[in-house]
Amino acid sequence: MPKFIALQSVGAFLPGDEIKGLNDDRIQALLASGAIEEYKPPEQTPSDDSQGQLQQLAAEIADLKADNQLLSDDKVKADAEIADLKAQVAELDKQLKAATAKKPATKTADDAK
């Protein structure tokens, strides 16, 4: 059964409301008077701009992929640098421990007597 929409106030129905509960004769009379119309769902027409939008989105995706690759490369470099710095810290810590262990005891005032 088709739906009908009020174009103007019809009884309890306001403009834009769906008409329900009326008999066929009353609906035909309201259609003839122009107070209601049969509901037609809005048609979706394909936009001429859709191809341009797709190309723009494809370009943005390519840019994002390039940026992501740069960030990934930078992360790998930073991780390698961190590993090198940790190795240097470990080596310096080892050298410090070796240097403090070899340090001769200094003579104190008690030893001099």
C-alpha cells in the first residue's frame, strides 16, 4: 500500500506527516484537492563529482602511505641509535668500574705516621 504525506493540515495531520487510518474514498478526495500526495522516496542521482573525489582520496592515501613509510624508517633509525647508545653506556660503565677498581688507595694521615 502506498504511503501518503500531508502537504497541508488535514484533521490531526500536520504538513509532512504520514497519512494513516483514512479510507480510500477520503484519500482519493484529498489527493484530488492537493492536500496530500503520494510519498516518493528521494532519488539518489550519482554525482558527477564522485570520480574527482575518488582521485583526491587516492592521492591523499598515497601521501599518507609515504608519510607512514618515512615515520617507519625514522623509527628504525632511532631504534638503532638507541641500541648503539645503550652499548656505549654499558661500555662506559664497564670502563668506570675497571678504573675505580684499579685506583690505588691514597695515603691517609694515619698511614703517614
